[in-house]
Amino acid sequence: MNRSIVGRQFELTEPIKEYINSALDGLDKYNLEIISSTVIISGDTKNGKKGFSVEFVVNLKGKYTVVITQKDKDVYAAVDLASERIKKSLRRHSDKIKDHNNISLKELGSEAEAVSEQLNNEEGEPEIIPMDLELYKPMDFDEVITLLRADTKQQFHVFNDNEGTMRVMYKRADGKFGLY
């Protein structure tokens, strides 16, 4: 991860840099691919009162950027509050990614349960048996929906739509139909 610490109208000292680096070290625990992180500290003076603004900019893989700005009278307090907010945001992003990819065996149906039982009973590597797909003719939307409604298992049917491209329609775990 590329790190950059910038001071605007503020002189950065070594203890502040070390404190910010320790705050940035805590971001690695979310197992997100962090490309770069930039911390900008600026000194503000309003109405004769001195304050500080800390901005965390974290760039993640996939063009996802998290920007947090925190203002406080104390630099260390502003860094603490901003780092907690950035951790919360990264945790939510990490949970969103994990929840999106996870599918339980219950959602996959009885075939997945049989496979999991077989995997638990066998020792060593599981044996994968290839199956032949039975594609007799391209089907249209109505035929595929009729077949999917009649069958209780999740199935994939490949068909040819009006444009001449191959598409895949399937029955989701919640009973709705998906289309690729």
C-alpha cells in the first residue's frame, strides 16, 4: 500500500507521522486490496480559534475510494475520530463483499447437501464427474419459464433470444428468475 502524509499550513512532526502510520496499519485487517492511502492534515484558524482538519483518502481495488474528513481542536483526537470512521466504512465494505459472495448450502438445495455429505464422509480429494449438457434446440423465453416453473430444482437453460445471442435463464433460491 502506498502511503502519503501531507501537512497543509501545518508542520508535520515525527510523532504525528508515527501516530498516523499506526492508524493506517489497522486498515490491513479487513483483507481489502488497498492501493493507496493519503492523509492530509491542515491547520485551520477561525474566529481566533485554532483547529485541525484531517482527511483520509483510501483507494481500493476496483475504483472504490473512501474519503473521510474530520475536524477537531486537537490533531490526535481528529486522527482518532477519522481513523475510527474509515475503519467502520472499510468494515461495511468488506462485509458487503463477503455477504455478496457467500451462498449457503441450504440455498443451493438438496443436491448441494448430498455433495457436502459425500465430501464429509470421504477422505482425500473429491471426485468430480463431468456431465453432458442436453441441448437439442435453442429455446425461447416462454419455453424456458414454463420448464423452470415445472421443475422444483434450480436449473439453467440456454436459449437463443431475438438478437441471436445465447443467454442463460435460471431459477433463483427465492423463486424468482435470473437472466445472464
